[in-house]
Amino acid sequence: MSAPADKDVNLYDSTLRDGAQTEGISYSVEDKVKIARRLDDFGIDYIEGGWPAAGNRTEIEFFQRLREQPLRRARLVAFASTRRPKTAAGEDRHLRSVLEAGAPAVAVVGKSWDLHVVDVVRTTLEENLAMIEDTVRLCKERGLEVIFDAEHFFDGVKDNADYALATATAARRAGADLICLCDTNGGCLPHEVAEMVGAARAALEAPIGIHAHNDGDLAVANSLAAVQAGAVQVQGTMNGYGERCGNANLCSVIPNLQLKLGKRCLDEEALGRLYEVSHYVAEMANQAPQERQPFVGRSAFAHKGGYHVDAVMKRPETYEHVPPERVGNQRRLLVSDQAGAGTVVYKAKGLEIDLTKESPETKELIRRVKEMEHDGYQFEGAEASFELLVKKTMGLYRGLFDFQGFRVIVERHPSGEISSEATIMVTVDGEKEHTAAEGDGPVHALDGALRKALEQFYPEIAEISLTDFKVRVIEGKEGTAAKVRVLVETSDTKDSWSTVGVHTNIIEASWQALVDGVEYGLAKMGARPRLPGRRAT
């Protein structure tokens, strides 16, 4: 087996099997089906679905679902281990389960390190070779494409090179289509991987793949080194999910292969969806996206320092190693006390406000940002608050309501139960509204009271919801009197945005962020007040 005719390297995704071994990840059947279909649409060549022999109903149902509605272009792979010692391959119940799964391809994992053969499997070196050969031969007789995963191959070579190569030779002799060399402990260095891949290619005369773990933070580098040494398949996971420190991150492997090494592995259009696919898989895995992940992280193309921003606006390549749009990401210029006039001008342009570096409004905005960040505000993570600040400074913002006051009561009952109630008073075009709401906590109660007060004037508020709430003590030496910064994430049916509030009182800081979040959302919708007895303005 070699890479498809239109590719230099084929991609093998193990997000659904190796990725499921990540601490904190647990897929449902529906999660697995959705991820598989998204990866299929993305252009992945092989999708490892899991281990049907594990007796797990999720695995069994997943393979059944994909038998009924096969993938469009990718090959579904079932994961299998070699037969058990002193058991005929055709009589091994675990192997039978794999063969019954109905996948067109199988990844057979076998021990290549004599340490594991003797001390873990507790069998002889000769029996292990027979186990590999018998298992691969049976799978080939059933018409399956077979990828042999030589587990611990690199450590095996270091300990007993002749035996490690003998395991791969046994698999190839039995008909394995590709020999995938595994750095299972993730401890190899790139030059070691390159040397051993080259030696294996010469000895085996077989297509070679690489399966690298990230325990030395080198899984991506080792995968690239293997390709440079002649490997035609890279195994990995989306976002680097996997046991311990994870697997080779395909979100980094793919663009490095295609954009840096010139090794075609995806259509150019598909490469432009890498950011989208990465975040989709994170959502399905119920994992927060890694902000600073190369290529697809939200911060991957974020610029904060003033002279960085100035250079990027003139020539993006000065501080960007690839154009962000090539991988579906986007450039972000962060607003902070380190930002210069260029950042403010860039941000204003995004709001269709024409400013120059010399504009008085630009200088005033820089002054206010620096002053507010000195007080503890942080706009780089709260761009909606910054947009409101720009419009207010420019005199372009019309307030949607006037705040008159609030009261929050928190009670702890003898039973230990805690209740919160908030009352609030606002006016909208002279119309006063005074409401109260209970909540799980004071901020929840305040949020409920604000919504209740505004819903008759702005029905659109029903589409807006608070989705995240973070509190950070800015300066701890003041103890309980220290300032706190509250970041609130709010969303509607289409988008999400973040706002910030700062105060020594956590309720006031939360209120500032809540109000900005609601005002920004309503303004974005173009909401206009509906006043009792009057026509909407």
C-alpha cells in the first residue's frame, strides 16, 4: 500500500480510538459517528473506529451504524491485537469480533519489543512471531486491508534490533499491506526516528507508516522526520488527543506536511477547513479548544505588542509563518496596554470607523485603554467590551436603557441551603421597570432580574444567554478587599462574545460584564425598544 495517486502521504486518524483514551474524554455512539463523518468529509484517508473486541456496546453499535451507512471516501479501520498465545487465530474470540465488525481494513497491533513479549505477554519470542503472522494471514484471507502496528518498535530496535525487525518481517510475510512503526512510549528523538525508518524501509521493502506519541513533546517532529525518511502514512489524532501526553497532532502534522515540506496530503480547500474541523472535534469530545495550539488555536495568529502589530499590518509575513486563512484561522490584533495606534486603527476599521494613527480619538482610546488596564481591565479577552468602549468614545453609541440601581440578598438557611434574590430598577425612554428574580447564586439572580426587566422592551433578549463566567483576583495582597476581574461569555443562536468588569466588589464587577454582554448582544441584533402604549422607536 502506498499513498493515493494524488497524494504523497496518506492520513490515518485515531481520534476515535487512541483519542478516546484521553483523560476526560468519553464518546457516545452519536459523537463517534458525527466525528467519523466530519473527518471523512474533511479528506482523511483512514479512520480508526475503535476496538470491537473490547466488548463495549458503544464500539459494537458504532461499527454497526457505519456498516448500514458506510463512509463516503475514507476507509474505516477496526483495531485488533494479535491472537492470544497458544490459540488458533480462527478460534480467538476477540479476533472473531473484529472480523465480524465489517470494517474494510484492520490495524493489527503486535509486540516488537522483546521486553514486552517476555515480561508482559509472558510468551516466547518465537510464539510472538507466530501470533503476528497467523493474525495477519487470517485477516488477509478474509479480504481485509491490513496495517500492522509494530508496537514499541523504536524501543525494541534499541534493545534488540534483529528481533524488532523480525516482527515486522513476519507481518509483511503474512501479507500486511503497510508496516506502521510505533513510538509507543513517545521518547524518541527525530534523528533516531529518521535513522530507524530508513533502516526498516531498506530491510522490509514495504510501505512504512509512523505512529508517534507525544511524551517528549516531539510527536509532530518525529512524524515529519519519518516522512522525510520515506514513510507514506502518518497516524495521529485531531488536537493531539491521546493517552498520557497524547498522540501526534494532525492539526499540526497536516499543515507542516503540505505547507512546509510540500507533501500533498489534503486538497487545498480542505486545508482551509482545518480550524473548523479541529474545533468541531473538540466540541464533540467536550473539550475546551486549546487557545495556543499551533495553526488552529485562537491565539495562533494573535498579535499584542505594538511594534508587532505595526509590522503585521504592513507585511503579515513579518510575524506570521503561514497566512492564517490557509488553515481556516484568522489574524487577531489584541487590545492591551502594550497596543499601539495601529491596533486601534485596525479594530476601528473592523467596526467601519475611519481613524488614523494621528486622530485625536485614537489617542484618547489608547489613553483610556492604558488607564483601564492599569486598573485591572483586560480587553484582549473581552473584545465586545472594547467595541462598546470605542463607540462610546466616538459618540456613536446610544444606550439601550438607564440603570437606576440593584439590590442582592444572599441567605444561608439553618439547613445549609443558600438562596439568592436580586431586585433591579431600570428605565427605557422614561419607562421605569422594577423587577426581582431568584437564582442559584447572586450573579445568576442578577442576570435573571436584568432579563426580566428588559424583556418587555426588548423581546430579543430571549435569544441571548450567559454561557461562561470567570473570576480572577487581580492583586492578592489585599486579601478579601482585592480587585477582581470578571469575564463573561454571552451568546445568541449564531455567535458568542466576551465582556469584562473590574471592581473590589465581585457583584459590581459581574454587573459591569453582564450589562456589557446584554447591551452588545441587543445592539448587534439592531434591537429597538418596544414601549407600552407607544409605537416602537
